[in-house]
Amino acid sequence: MNMNNIAAIFKKQWKDTLKNKTIFIQFVMFPILTLVMSRTIVIAGMPENFFVNLFATMYMGMAPLTSMAAVLAEEKEKNTLRVLLMSNVKPYEYLLGTGSHIWSACMAGAAVICAAGTFRLPERFFFLAVLAVGILASLLVGAAVGVRSKNQMMAASLSVPVMMIFSFLPMLSMFNPDIEKIAKFAYSEQISRMLNHAGSLQPGMEGVCIIGANLMLFAGMFVLAYRGCGLESKTPQ
């Protein structure tokens, strides 16, 4: 593993993100919305940190998934990805560089969302740790979509419905018991439950197992998508 390659890709993606307003807004929209809503709307009987937990889950399901899919699809469409893989950059080095960039950008937004809540210090660490795992899961889904997509338009058409499912399932399950029975098998629902019970500092064995199963499933989906996209045979030996 060449750390210089990973660091170079990490820096490259940061520069590209600052230029690409469509992707950049993904990282700042929900943190700003959380700050505004949590500070301006107060409803009698509303649970503590309601907007913080709600928008944190939606942010985790949207931003990393759509951003990762868009970045990979764009570089694949422009043949940048193929050029990198034909050079000394290994596939996992590229994915680590790109993935760590999006993960760190999302975690910066997650820190802003966390700051909007009324958490004790241990709860803040728990909140961010749970979101970090959820962001990783969304990255894997976005990577599978992006690698499989032929261009940015296809990536958008595939990632938007997937993103809508994972980001809105927790909210819908709050109002519909039938949806809740299905939603509990999705990582986003388990992340939402953990955030809503951050005060206990206990993730729960069922939630950990379901999220772990989701991570393995998404990793397998990415491997299959990568092998089927025609890039594997082009990587240097």
C-alpha cells in the first residue's frame, strides 16, 4: 500500500470538491439546516434533540452515498479512473483516498450537527462514533453504485432512489408500525435508534449485528460491481 498515492488522491478530491458546488453543498446543507431548525423551532412536547437526530440520520443516508457515487461515476466517465488504475495507483488505494476524503467531509458536517444538540461529552463521542459507522455503510453503497454506473446521469438515477429509501425509512418507521418491522433490517434505522438513545451509551447487540450484516452485504455488492465494470482486468499486475 502506497500512502503517498492515497494522500495525493485525498488532496485531489478535496480540491475537486471545493470546485464542484453540487457535491460541496451535500456536506453543508443538512448541518446548516439542523442549526437553523433546532434554534428557531420549539414545539411543546417535542423530544429533546428531535431535529438533531432526524437530520443526522438523513444526512448520513444522503451525503456520503450520493457524493461517492457522483465522484466515481464522474471520474469513470472522464476516463480519469481508468488512467489512475493503469498507472501505479492500485484500486484499493484510489478507493481509500476517495473514501477517506468523503468520510472526513461528512464527519465534519456530523460534528456541526452534534454541536447543535444538547449532549453531554460522552454522548457526543457516542453520537459521532455511531454516525461514523453509518457514513461508512453509505460510502460502500455509493461506491457500488458509482462503479457500476456508466456516467454521472446513470449514477444520479440509481443513487437517488437508494438514498431516498435509506434516509427516509427511519422517519417513516416513526409513524407506521408496518414500515418499522421492515425498516429495522436497514442500517439507517438502527443508526437512528442508537442516536435517539445516545444517553444510554449502549448501541445494543441487535443493532450492532444488523449494521455489521449490512456492511458485509454492501462490501460484497461493491466487489461484484467492481468485477463487473470492466476495470479489474485493466489494473496493473
